Amino acid sequence: MKLFNTTMDRNNFLKLVLKIILALAIIQILRAVIFEFFSLTVQPSGPLFFIFRGLDFIIVGIILLLYFKPSLNDLGLRWDNIRLRNKIIYIMGVPVLTILILSQSVFEGEFDILIGLLVYAIISPIFEELVFRGYIWSKLNESEGMINPDGLTFLTVTLLFSVWQLGYVDVLIRYSNLGLIMVLKMIGGLVLGLFVGYLRLKTGKTYASILFHCLWSLFEP
């Protein structure tokens, strides 16, 4: 099946993908270094552990925003051209997600549970969606010479997101069966990537994928 108009178009696309893979590796290394710095200097435990786990995403996110200076359109966040029905769904999704997070933390009765849910069900999903279904999606979709730009972008971003899960080895290294955990993490990333990628493809925005990713992370075992 022909994917590109010319060989040069294919090569340019592959070069872009390689640059993205390198950038993603650097991002994961930077994130791990920042958290390791906090771990060695502050030695956080309990709620502080989760706070610093979220802080590394926030710091890396700010660095990326300052470096790449993406527009709202680049991130899939342009609001003015969204259908009213979708706007209502997105707006209603925020309080629903908030209630679900608060209800889980209240049920558990521990403050660190609330902080952990905020990091893993809010901060991390937003960061990943803006990177993958936002900026990377936009840049790949702008590549010239693709026969089916939307479909190829969808598949490429989904695969990249699956491979991205390997970068969390610093988080999962405490598990004895690390190899199996990483394989399951990649499979989970692939399945999640298919869902949120489909939402990005159908809506043209990242709002739906962010909400779905947050809910996925909230109820992920």
C-alpha cells in the first residue's frame, strides 16, 4: 500500500519521526533527572512524593512550552471553532472528573491518595495528551506528501505513545518483574493510544482525548 507520493516525502517523514523519538527520549531523561534530584535533596515521602512526581511533569512542560512556543492550534486547543455541543460536553467533563477524584480520595480517607490521583489522573494525562495528540500530532499531520495524512498520523502517534511507556522505567524499576511490567505498560499504552487517537481524529481537538485519558488513569488498576 502506497503511503507517500514520492520517496523523498517518505524519507522526510521518517526523519521527522526519528527527531521526535530523540526528543521524547530527552524529555523522559529530563523528567527522570528532575525527580531524582528532588528525591536526593528532599527525600520526599507520603504526599510529598506525589507532589514532586507531578512537579517534574510541570517543570518539563514549562520548558517545552518556552522552547517550542506552540500555538493553541498546534496543541489542538483552539476553542473558537468547536461545535457548541462538544463545548458543553468538555465543560461538563471537568466537574464530573473532579467529583470522581474527590469521591475516591474521600472513600480512601487519606490525603496522599488525593495528591496521587491529581498527579496520575490529571497532570500526567494532560502532559501526555498535549505532547502526543497535541503538538506531535499537528507536526506529523503537516508533513507533505502523505496519501492519507490523518490515518498515518493516527497510527504513528499511537505507536510512539506505546514506546514512550518504556521511559517510565525509573518509576517501575522497584517492581521485581520489571520486564513483564514494561511489556504490559506498552500494551496498555497502545490500547489507550488507539482510543484517545480516535477521539483526536474525530473531534480534531485534544479536549476529548484529555478527558478520556484522565478517566482511564483514574480507574486504571
